[in-house]
Amino acid sequence: MQQIYDGPIHKADFNRDLQTNITEVIHLSSLQQNFDDLSQKVLSGQILEAFEAYYADDVVMQEDSEEPREGKEANRAYEEQFVNSVEGFHDGKVTAVAVNEEDGTVLSEWFMDVTLKDAGRIQIEQVSVQRWEDGQIVHERFYHA
């Protein structure tokens, strides 16, 4: 029979280990919570508020195989341009999501039905691959259908 622990259990050690495990669980669940909050903000029309809250100052964002945009300022301008082009938001949802808490990656599939000022009514289907660090997105790439 394999012996796992052969010493006395000290209350201080037990409490420290328990606190460490609780902290890890809280930390691990925060990525899913952050994504859920971000997606709720986006789907309720608070795109710029979500951007300010969840994107790092040095964020890199990319659409398909286009050149990446670097920095929060450049990406904020891109997001503002999109928001200002929307004439009407008809429907939107996250249709699938996968969260890897260990490496801070979120993959999500989005659907949006919008009317754009210059393009009329369109349906947008896209997959977003996000890398998170310290509660913020540091890299995001979109793949469009």
C-alpha cells in the first residue's frame, strides 16, 4: 500500500492549502465570468464600454488575414468606426464558447444581424479567438464566415 502522507495534519497547513485551492477556483472561474460580462455588454449595445473594460493597453487585434492592429488607441478607433456605422441592431448571440482557464484562451462563435449605414442589413457570423492575461484581452483574432 502506498503511503501518501505520514505526518500529523496541522490546522495551519490545512487552512493554507484550502485557501490556495479556493483562490485557484476563484481565479479559474473569473475568465468565464469576464467573457460572459463582455459578451452581455456587446450584445446589449455597450461595445465601447466592453472594449474599455476588457482590452489591454497593448492589445493586438486582427480580422482574418488582414494586418494586425496594435495598441488600444488604434483598436478603439476601429471599434468606434464600426459602432458609428451601425444603423440598427436586430439580433445577436454567442452560439458557442470554449474557455481554457489554464492558458487564458477563449474561443467563441458569434452571430449578429445588423443594418449598416453604407451596406444595408447584413448577418455577421464570426469566430473570435481571444488570449487573456490579468483579466484583459491581449490578443484577439476574428475569422469571418
